[in-house]
Amino acid sequence: MDYLNAFWVGGLICALAQILLDRTKMMPGRVMVSLVVLGCILGFVQIFKPLQEYAGAGVSVPLLGFGNTLWNGVKEAVDKEGFIGIFLGGFKASAAGISGALIFGYIASWIFEPKMKG
């Protein structure tokens, strides 16, 4: 049942993002940023954790999960370090994920040859 919940919730998130891309004039970057901000908001109003317990990776893997990671990092850093935590917390919490994306993206650029159409 866990797989089914992750599948339908994650699929719903992706479908809603695709509808925004197809039916509105929003650029892809704005849709992606909107998902990250929504993840922060869901963490702030304490809805993200129960949703994650229900849907697991269906919620935490898309950009909503990244937004929630940023929110948790900022919240912890502000509690520990005060005002400066607003600027440090998100970087500390998401450093491993961002570094992994950069490193694996760089490795993939060595392995695969881009086919740019010009």
C-alpha cells in the first residue's frame, strides 16, 4: 500500500505541475520554484510531515521535498544561531543533495555526448 500511495500522490503532484506548464503561460522555472516554495509553506504550516508519512517518497522526492528540507534547515539554524540562521540553514540542510546533483551531472556530461540542434 505504501508504494501505491507514493505513486498516486507523486503522480498527482507531477500532473498538476504539467497542467500548469501546458495550460498557463508560466515558464518552467517559475513552476519549479513554485513547487519548492509550496514545500516550504507545507513545512511551515506542519502539513508536510503527515503528508510524507502517508505518501513517503511520492512527496519527498519531488521539489516539494526540497522546499521542506530548506524550511527545516532554516528553522533549526534560526533556533540555534539566531537571525544569521536565515541565511545559513538552507545551505547546510541541502548541501549534500545539491553537491550530489552537481557531481553526478558533471560525470554524466563526460559519459554522454550532447546532441544540440543548431
